[in-house]
Amino acid sequence: VTAEYIEQQLTALADEVTVSDVFVMKLRHVQHLARRIRARPKHGGRCASATPIELLRTLNPTPAVCGESRPVATEFIRTQEVFDRGFYGGAPGFFSWT
């Protein structure tokens, strides 16, 4: 769902969008299912002149962060949470070194 959402958002801004097959990204303590997504901005289009922050605002929050449908899920989160997520997925959980 998240890769499809990102592809859809980028298609409005780019001439060419490619999405790789799913692969396992192995990190030190965890593994993630991932895809590589690449886009070539439309010449003279909104993406070609967009700043990185504008692109982040276009893509975020993704369904992985706030759910789907984005407008309904975003409004629900805003009314139920007491903090502003900004570009982040939410407040961190409990941390302990013991």
C-alpha cells in the first residue's frame, strides 16, 4: 500500500517512476521489507522546481505512518493525539538500558 501511494504521488510530479521488487534490507538487529523507488522529474514541472521539503510534504505522511485513506486517517490522528507528529511517525516508546 505504501509503495503504491508513493508511486501515485510521484507520478503526478515525474515523467518516469520505477518501483523495484520487494527485497529484505538486513540491518544489525532488524530486517525490513523494502522497495527502491526512483523518479525522474518532469521537465519544467512542479517537481523540477520543488525543494526537498516540498517533496517531503507531498509524500508525507505515508500510509505506513498514518493509515489509509490519508485525509480521514490524518484527521483522526489530529483529533486523538495530544502532540504534533510533524514529519515523524509518532512519539517514541519506552527506552531502558536495563
